[in-house]
Amino acid sequence: MDAIVTAGGIPQPGDPLYVYSNGDSKALIDVAGKPMVQWILDALGDSKKVDNVIIIGLSSKSGLTCKKPLHYISNQGRMLSNIVAGVNKSLELNKKSEYVLLVSSDIPAIKGDMVDWLIKTCMETKDDLYYGVCPREVMEARFPTSKRTFTKLKDMEVCGSDINVIHVSMTTNHLDTWEQLIGNRKSPLRQAAVIGWDTLFQLFTRQFTLQKLVERASQRIGIKGRAIIWSQAEPCMDVDKPHQLELMREVFASRKKQGVAVAVKKSAPKTKSKPKNTAKPKVKKK
């Protein structure tokens, strides 16, 4: 499966991350000595199920690397247009492509095994859209200071994932609806209003379970959707604000210390213990 990485966003004056980006792409903000998006490329490169990586919004001059073939597409101006361009590139690379992985450039903590789990789990069924969510208890156990925004449902509170799977046909059907949903991706209530005001009311009053909300949205849009519940917080831990950026920097600093400690332990010379004297004491003959 090909992965499409959306990396075209440039923080503007007034954006919380503007002072960190120096007028450049948000994806290139430094996290532990690497551009933030490089960590995502490392995870995709380690994945056993990703074939090609398509980056939207950056160029080869950015100096990024990946173990998988890397393809660049310029920013098309709008999120939906970027996704459409990415899907078209995937079909150009392989006309038999059915599904693509959509990945945000601001989830640096993700790892290759998480990518593989998502693709494997999604491909157990044949749906149009697979949207990941993280339960509040999972997020706050892993990143207690993340201050993520959660949608309150009847059976749980969740936040959205920033790595999802779609069927390639999704870029040709219901484009007006998708444009509105993507435009309001940071506000679940506004997204619910796009689907229908009755849906908004039921969501606001917590009448929906997660499954019922998926069924309602799928019916209104005319697709087959499936919610993927993550047991790990990293795919849903995006960097939108300074405290979240600092949190990720702390996470990677901790990983580095642990890595150094393990390396030191492995390289330390092993001390040979003296063999125990198991010989029986000699008994003097009288």
C-alpha cells in the first residue's frame, strides 16, 4: 500500500507554531535533531506493508530520506486537492492500487509496527474509509499533558487519529461533502453539522455510541465506513501547539537516553567470575 504524507501547511503569523517554523513548512520544524516529518518517513520506511511514499507540499531540496521510494508533489492549495493529487500519483505508480494510507506530517512518535498493524487491521474488511480513534484513557495514560480535544460519545470519549486508510474511489465521489468535512477536521461538532443537524444534536447530547455514529455518517455520505480503535496513543498524538511540540521533544530525548543506556550496557566488558572450588577437601589419613 502506498502512503500519502500531507506536509504542505505553513504556519502564518498568529499561528501557535509560527515562531518555531521560521516561515517554513510545519513539517520541517525540528524535533530531536530531525525535521518532524522525517520521523514519519522513518516509520513508513520501517513498515513491511508500505510500498511507496508520496509527500505533498515539499520538494527533494528538503533533504528528507526514506527506505522506501520517495515521490514529491507540490502543494495543490487545498487539503482535498492534495489528497486527490496523491491518490492520482499512487494510481500512476500502480494502476491496481485500491487503498492508500493518509498520514499527517505532525505525528512524529509513530513507529513502523503501528503502521503495519493499521494496514493489516483495515484490510480484514472491504470498506471505503477507515478512521482511527484513540480512547481518552489511552491518550492520557501515555501523554497525560497532551491536552487533546476529545469527542464525548455515549460509550466513550475519543480523539481522532492522523493516519487513516481510504479507498481510491473516495477522491472521485462526494467531493463537496469531503471538502467540508476536511475543512472542519479540527471540530467534530462542525463535521456533524455537515452530515446533518439532527446528527449534530444527537452528538451534542451524547446519544451516539461510536458504532452508531459511524453508521449514521456512512449512511448520510453514502459510503461504507469503519472505526479503528487504537490501543496506542502515538498515531493520534499530533503537534498543533507549542506544549505538544515540547512534549514530543521530551519523548525523543527520553528515547535517546534509554538508547544510550542500552548501548553502554551492551558494550561494557563482562567480568569473569572465579570458578567455585567444588573439589572435596582431602581427609588426612591417620
